Amino acid sequence: MTTEKADYTPVEVGSSQPLGPGNPNFPAAFGVNVPGPEVHGGGILAPGGLPYPPPPVAFAPVVPGIYGAALKPQDGSSGYVNPNYPGYPENAPPYSPPAPGFVDTYSGNPYHSEEAPPAFSENQDFDFGLDNKSIRRAFIRKVYLLLTAQLMVTFAFVAIFTFVEEVKVFVLRNTWTYFLSYGVFFVSICVISCCGNVRRRHPWNLVALSVLTLSMSYMVGTIASFHKTESVIMAVGITAVVCFTVVIFSMQTKYDFTSCYGVLFVCLLVLIFFSILCIFLQNIILQIVYAGLGALLFTAFLAVDTQLLLGNKELALSPEEYVFAALNLYTDIINIFLYILAIVGRARG
């Protein structure tokens, strides 16, 4: 059995252009030499009479010299140039120049045929933070859970200091503990109010809030131990009614109390100077007036802080500030209780 030897010649892709330097003699997609054509009726036949498949062109590189491509005149070996830019200048674009009569309406103005985008302050189509109802409800729920826990601890201290005679006697004999708790309260409230990283970082924000609650509870319990039991119970009841009414009113009203925050802050400064005056002027009527003004002022603060929590007015709190929101409501309610207790205690002698 004999076999015939056939001569093998490389296949040229495209037209009969000469191959450039550095290009292989076979299609890059196969990696082998393809036998030369034996034309029989217009087809390419392999030895044995079977036709070869057409050469791959989908992923084959462009052969220099076809489709108008030319070699780089600098080195003549690598890269392709646009024949419309002879000499291959460095700033030559990689595409042909536009046709005659073409008008470029895109250069220089990205909004060539559109209106300018609206200002950020005028764009009301996005939901940020508390504008989302689910985020707002979760934020309010978390704040009121913290507030409930704080009030339960505080009024538990008040009950112990009021009804347990031994604790009341201990507090009356050791008044230094009151000033110690006041110092702890002052430091903790400064940390929560001034250090944003502390009040937003879990669990340190809850730790600071717990320390503040315990110190404030001891202070309130100590103050309650100096009053009669009936006065304390009456003050607790009045405080509960007032706070519940103010919170419900703040949720339902259309009036924006948050716009009065600056006025209330000025009134608070006036009240502080008034309290210094009451220290030197020991007058029962003056002290009752001071307590009444204080209760009225912190009732207004409770309305403002409630609307800040809801987020449907001019000013609003971020959902990250749940500890700060709980602190505001807690201090408002405790101050209302203390001022009402002072009014009831002075009125009952």
C-alpha cells in the first residue's frame, strides 16, 4: 500500500496581499499549517478528496494590508494606523474624520438637547432617612422602648426612696451621694451630647445612656425622699397626664413646634438666671412661680422633641440618633416631674 505525498503551502487570508513581517504563515486560530488548496470545482480539497472547512475569521487578527490598514511607519512592525493620517502623528484619532457637512452638537456641552438637572434642594423625588415610613417607624419604636426602660428604672428608684424608710434615712444622712450622682450625670450627658462617635456606636451608646439613667434616677429618688409620699404620688400622676397629652397633641397638630427651638433655648437661659435668683431670695411664692415656668418650658421642649422624633416637620433627627432622641425625651419628662413635684410640695407645705 502506497501513499502519495502532497505539497503543503500556507493559506492566505483575504485577498492576495503580501504578508507583513512578524506574521505567521498559518491562521492564528489553529496554530498548525493548513494544506494548500487543490481547487476542484471551486472548492478547497484535502488529500483524499474531502473539503476543508472555511478558514476562521471571527477571532483571527487582521492581516496588515487588508481593509485599508497599514503598518506603523516608525518601526514598520507593530500597531496599525489610519491611512487618512499619514506619518502617524501622536494626536491622530483612532477613527476616520467625519464626513463633509457633519455638525458636532455634542462637544463642550453634555446636556446638548436636554434641560439642566434640577438643583438638589428642589429634588423631592428621593427618600432620605426618615422620609421612608418603615425606617421612621423602626426609629420611633426603638426610641420609645429605650424611654420606657429609662422611666421604669427611674420611678422604681423613686418608689424605693419614698416607701422604704431605711433608704430615706440613709439618703438624708449622706447627702454627698447626691452630689456624686450629679457629677456622674453631668459627665455622662456631656459625653453623649458632645461626642457623636460615642452616642452612635453600639454598645457604647447604650452603656453611656445606662450610666446617665442610673445617676439621674438616684438624683430624682433623693429629691423625692425630701417630700411627703402623697406629694410624690400626686406629682407622678400629674406628670403622666401632662406628658401623654402633650405627646398626642404634638403627633396630631399641624403646627410646627420645631421652628421655635431657638426661642425655647433663650427661655431656658432666662430660667437658669431666675433659678440663681431664687437661691438668694427664699420666697415660697417666687419658688412656685419658678417651678411653674420650668414645667411650662419643658412641656414645650417635650412637644418639640416629639416632633423632631416624628420627622414630619422642618427639623428632624437622623435614624442613627436614637440614643440622643431618647435622652431628650427622658430629660424633658424628668424635669416636668421635678417642677410639678416642687409646685405640689410647696403648695402642701
